[in-house]
Amino acid sequence: RLEVSPIVGIHLWYDRQVMAQSFVGFLDSPVQWVFNRSLIQGSDDQSGQYLCISISGAWDFIDMPKEAIRDVFAREMERLFPGARDARIERCLVVKEPRATFRCIPGAAAHRPSQVTPIPNLALAGEWSDTDWPSTMEGAVRSGVFAADAVATRI
């Protein structure tokens, strides 16, 4: 009974540096988060830059053709990062995940199962399980810890 929410990732490889920060979040833009993967991954290549845009709740983009998504976000990056105006995108990869996370809507908590199951040595783990946290990587880690504790207490 849990509803799902899409995420779209737009990976851009520029021919030069366009962003100095490790990551930036934006308001009033289709760009929500931009991660400087070159900097985060410790790349020594100063001639180009690998950036990743992450869009949660991406209903407006999930059914859009990938080339159209590339165009929308390339233009928006030029608006947000002046250095991108003179840069060339050497490569673009658009990754769509229509069922990336569950939606934390009113009533969803009642449908999130516990990590403990009635089957011996079987526990559930995932951000969709009952963690008291939203659908995040941190919630997934909490569920894994809860699942491990459930199995350990049965031994």
C-alpha cells in the first residue's frame, strides 16, 4: 500500500570547471541538488568536471525524453553557474528510476512493516520499512541495523 516517488539523475561531464563547491542545493529551480563528483571523488583532472544533478519527486521529468531532460538542465545549469555558459558538455547520462523511493504521505507509516517477521532468521531491511525516518539512505541504514538486531536477538 505504499506509494512510490521517482528520482532522476542527470550526469554531466563538462570540458572545464564550472562549479567550485562540493554540492549545492537550489530553490525555485528544477535543479534541486548538484554534486561535484570530480571534487567529491578526488579527481586530479582539472581540465574537465563531472557534475551530477539529483531530482527527487521527479514526476515532471520521468516521462520526458532523455534528450529533452538534457536540454532543460543544460540551460538551467548555464543560468545557475555562469561558468557553464562557455563550457561544452562532453557527455550526458540521464538515469530515471520511477520507483526510487516510497512517498511519505499521510497514513504511510501505518503500512511500513517492521524489520521483525514471524519467520525465524528472516528480517526485513529497506528505507520503506518502519524506521521512523523518511525514505533516505540514512533510513535504509537504520533499517539494516534494526534487521541485524532482530536476527541477533533470535540466536
